[in-house]
Amino acid sequence: MNQLPSLNIPASYNYVGVFLTLSCNLSCSYCINHLVGLKQGRRLLNASEWAMGLSRLKMATSIPLTLQGGEPTIHKDFYQIVQQIPDEFELDLLTNIQFDPKEFAEKISLKKFNREAPYSPIRVSYHPETMNREETLFKVIELREAGFNVGVFGVLHPKQQESILEAQKLFSEHGIDFRTKEFLGMEEGKLYGTYSYPDAVFSKTVRSCLCKTSELLIDPFGAVFRCHHDLYNNLNPVGHILDPDYQIKDEFSRCDFFGKCNPCDVKLKNNRHQEFGHTSVEIKFN
């Protein structure tokens, strides 16, 4: 493996998102990945390329690499990718758990995802529209019995709140941490979600601003983006993890899409320590 220069993650960063693929084996009507466009057709890095690129990362503070998508486990090299990521990195996994828990437990070492944190390193997104509740419960229990720390999240979509809360009660009865998330988006003309910059989403007016991120977001090709809007639309990459000349610039940069931001970037949420009041980006105007 060729050695690349270190890529220093600023101390101000809160999150490293590793998007192994933007494809998914489910099709939820309210999927946030599609809210502001989703341009796919990008070549996927293989396991060796991911290992080479991620090995560059040098953390100023303890931040896990969060493997996600789309659905990360449908990447054809998923197990090899996890196995080849150096053990010095802590890992999280966001998944819809449509895989075989037995195969997962056979191929993935417990130490890969069992870090100490105020939330489960493996976080299952439960969507009653496209997933069977009992099957999901069985798979979560199976992973947990194999020794993995698994939690579940459900989005409180206005049409699915009752189903989500019923599932939360059932999973909790089995000792499983089931947390709920705000629905982010428009439903029947109403905007849902709590935002630090309310005019940034679903606005009829688009204007320019200066924006500074606290996240490293890496797409399936290895390109780095400053926000989810740019990543999903494949706009304005700021670098590439396999480019030896790429270094992170922890500074404000111009954006011409304020008003069309992805809700994930401007929502008010918990940081990685589960402290409420964090927003992924800081925005200011001239």
C-alpha cells in the first residue's frame, strides 16, 4: 500500500461520514437522501482504496468513522472494507440491517464496532413503510447475542408516529435502546424539523452565504464535500482522500445554495457526545 501524507482532522470537527455507496436496497418515500437531489453513477472505491485513503486521517480528537450510505452493507466489498480499515480507528455503522446477522458476526471482529460511547456504534434505522418489525427485532437480537452493541432509531414521520412508538415500546421490552428522530422535510405543506437556519431549507429564495463545516463527508468515489447538499448532488468537491495534495481547510467558503440546504446540515441536534445544540455548519452573510 502506497503511503499518503497525513490528513489532519481539525479539533473543531464533530463527525466523519464515510459514504460507501449512495444506493439502497429499500425505497422509503420520505428518504432524506433524495430531498435536494441525488446524483448517483459514481464509481465505488474498493476495499484497498478505502483503506489507503482512510489510513491518512489523523484525529485531533476522538471521532469514529461512520460507515453509511445509502446502505453501506450492500457495497460488494463491505466486509473487506471493514476488515482492512486499521484497528486504530473507531467505527460506527448506520444500516437498515437487511443483511444476515450470522454472516456479519462471522466476518466482523467484535472490536471493530464495540467502542465506548453514549449511543450504540451500530445504529439500525427502522422504517415501518419498508421493513418488517418482527424481522428487524429478531436480527437486532441476533447481532446483540453475538456480542455487538446495537441500537435502533426511528424517524417520527407524521404518518408513521404511531407505528414508530409501538416499535419503540416493543424493542425496549427486549432491552434494546430505541431512540426517535425528528422528521426533517415537508409534509402536506408543513415544514418539520428544528433548524438553526430556518430559511436555509425548502426556500423559494436562493442566495449566497459563507459556510464553514464541522464534518468530513466522503462520497463513494472518495471525493470530499463540505455538506450533504453538495455530496448528494456531486457539486463542488473540495478534495479527494487519495489525492496526496489534499489538505483540509478549516475556514469559511462561499456557497450559492442557501435556501436549498439539506436539512441534515442545518438542523439543531446532538453532537457526538449527545449534547444538544450542535449544527453541522456555521453560516454567515457578508
